[in-house]
Amino acid sequence: MSLLYPSCKIPSVDLKPFFEENGCVIGDEPTKDQLLVAETINKICHEHGFIHIRNFGLTKKMGDTLFNAAKELFDSPNKESDYTKWSSHTNTGYSSYRSESLNKNRPPELKEAFNIKFPPTAHITNPSLPHTPLSFQNIVDEYTRIMKVAAIRYGMACALALDLPIDFFTKTLNTFDSVTSRFLHYPPCDFHNITQTATTTNNNDKELPPIRVSEHTDFGCYTFLLLRGNQGPMGLQVKPGQRGGEIGGIAGEHDDEEEEEPFGAIINTGAMMARMTNDYWKATPHRVIVPSAELASKHRYSIAFFVDPDSHELIEVDEKYADWNNNYAAADNDDNDEKKTTSSLSYEPITSKDFILKKLKEMEEGGKKA
């Protein structure tokens, strides 16, 4: 049976100091503003890892154009036959409605999706783009250019926040061959049918009702979640306080309440970041539900930009954070007569490619349940 967790307030951070050409961005000592932003990021990511961000390079005009193109992408009457089909091997192309599940305890999810990745050279067309609307094809290059810069600058902020070399994360983003952008569409659904199913399951995990995105943690280092207009997260739920770097796939279940944020983007840490920092930064479980009949009747769109290290990079605990939890326990021991013991939580090294492929296969298998 799931545990209820308290509501998670998502703080807002202005990333402008990392998008100006000064301080650590150009190899100098960090500015006061950069240090303040990094300190805030560190506090949030140690607690739960969800941040509402501003001034990360994407203008409102560009965002509106992007979401209009995404709507046209999913409105195509020939999408099932014309679009390249998604597979875990390529992680590109179209995933049809209710063809995936991020959690083994849930049936296929109430969404459809379209993934793009970066082509191997500038002279090769993105492999998932043929047959998509021209409005979508025309915006992809500018969108990915902006988000690549955002990925690099936020990586610098993360390194400064963790007191690591400023290129600790950015040096793993040379080819961007593991970075993926996922366009998501949640069509209107039958709210009565979902809630009716929920009341008749008797907490039997095998009969849990479908939701828009099942309980999971993201796979990679960090994710930019772009939100359309004044929609806000519309059903996004975050579960603070969960220890450990993974949930979803074969890892389990989740329940919680939501906190809504204004138009902009939300960024959150993923399982690879949790691995590299030995869970000092949390990969927090989250999901997308259908919270009301009113929202069930509406289309919901979002765009996720998953920043994952290049495929050959080895993902392992950095030595700086290998024993951080033991150090905390030692400090507690000083204040208590009874000695406490704890062991370092560590992860086996794995390449970025192998870890992502493992999680994608779990998601793919989840969509075959029916």
C-alpha cells in the first residue's frame, strides 16, 4: 500500500547569472549572483530536486511557436502510419496512445509521445522528422540549439553547486548523442471511468487505474520540462522525501499531492545524477494524474528535454560524495550517547547507454500489458 507524503512546494530560481558572459561561464571566478543561484540549487536538489526556472534562453514567443507546432504534430490524421515508430533501440519517433508504462504496477498510460534526438552530424536530417508537419520540422533546429546551451549552462550551475570542477557535467556532453526531447500529448479522457476503477481496485496493484504518466524518476542527469501557456503542470505530482535513485519500471509505486507553478519550465534531477552524487541530490518520484473532471476534458501538452551524458560515459559515484551519508551519521553520533551506524549507499558503475537502454526496455515492456 502506498504512503501519502506531504505537498512539495517547488521554488522558483532565476538562471540569468549563468546566461551572461561573465564569471565561471567564461572561466573566471564565479560571480556573487552565480554563487547565490548555485547555493539555492544545491539546497533544493538535496531536498527533492524540483525547481521552477526562469531566464534559461527560451522566449515566450519561441515557446508559443514550439507548442503550436507540437499540437499540429499530434493533430495529424496520418501519424500512426506516417511517423517513424518509437523503439527502445533508437529512442526516437512516435509512441501511440496507451503504448507505454513507466511503472510495472500501472496499465499503459493515457498519453502519446514523439521523441527527437540529435543527428550524428549537421548534414544528416534528424531521423524521426520525415513525414512530420513542416511547422514542426522548421522549429526543431532553433529549439534544440537553445536547449543545448541551456543544458551546458545549467550543468555549470550544478557543478558549482556541488563544489565540483566547473566542467564536471559539461565535459560529458560532447556529442549530445544521449540527449532526447520528448513531445507529449495527453488527450481528454473519461474521468468518471478512471475514478470508478480506482474505487474498485481494493489496493490491488495489478488493477490500479491508468493515469497520464506513472510513478517514476527520470533516467538521466536533469530534465527540462517545458509547460504551455498558463496550463501549469496540470496534474503533476511530486513525492519529496523518497530515498534512492530510482522508482518506476521494476522499482515500484507512489502517491502524493500536487503543487502548481506558473508558466515557464520545471527542471528536476534524475537517476544518473543521484548515482553520481550517491543520493546527495535526489531523484524524486513524480507522476501526472487526472485531478478533476474539468482537466480530464482538456488536452494537455508538455515538452521534456532529457539531458543525459554521452553514451560512452561511465556513470559512477564521485569520490567526493562516496561517504557523505556516513559523515552525517558521525555528526549525529556526537550528539547522542547511543552510537549509530550506517553504510554508504553506492551504485555499480554503468555506461550512460546501458543504463538508459535498460530503463527504456522496462518502459516498452510496461506498454505491452494491455
